[in-house]
Amino acid sequence: ASESDWTEPRRVTVECAPDPTASEGDAKIVTSAVAYKMNSGCDDPLENLTMSIVCHLLTSGPNSPFYKALIESGMGSAYSTGTGLDLSPRDGIFSVGLRNITEEDVLNVESTILSVMEKVIEDGFPVDQINAVLHQLE
């Protein structure tokens, strides 16, 4: 049986083993990510390709909006594990986050992710970036 859609966002906190490469007393040991449910059981290759292109534009390379807002901010060191599009589950998932942040930066990371999404929805992507991704597919 299929699980019903959530009616509101959920927050999950998971305790993991400490990073063995982190210095003792280092406060930047937290990872935070936001995941979005994508289409439900989509068998449409064009829609899946479109989602892949959009997610690539959002996260890949130093000119991508999430790279600029999250990585260049210096809040953390790199994207969180699992950042990107995963179409392997029945309901696809787009996830983006940051690792090696402080506990105090978790809400800032989440609000930055939401701000970037809102800005991209409002402004779109630069045409040259879209063309670059399309040329990679050719």
C-alpha cells in the first residue's frame, strides 16, 4: 500500500557517530539537509530529464545558486551526502544540504535553501547556464 502524502513539513534529527577526521571540540560537526518529494511514480522520460536538468542547474558547479549560497558562504565545507536528484524510489527526491556546520547554523541553512528556491522560481536560470547543460547532453 502506498503511504499518504504529508500535510506539512517534518523535521527528523538523527545522531550519528562522530566524524573521525574532526578535531576534538570542533563545533562544525553537524550536517543539515532539506529534501523535497518530486513526482509520484513518474514514467515520463521527458519529465525525468527535465527534473534532472533543473536539479543539475541548482547544485552543479560554482555558478549554481546552491553552490553560491551554501558553499561560498563558508557556513559549511561541502554539500551534504545525498544532495541532488534521486529518481530510484517510487516518489523521486531532491535533497540539498550542507555538512560541517554548527548546530546554530541549521536553521540558517534551511532558510537559505528556501530563499534560493524562491529566487530561482522568481528569476529562473541564466540562459547561458541552461545552454551549457544542454550541450553536455548532446
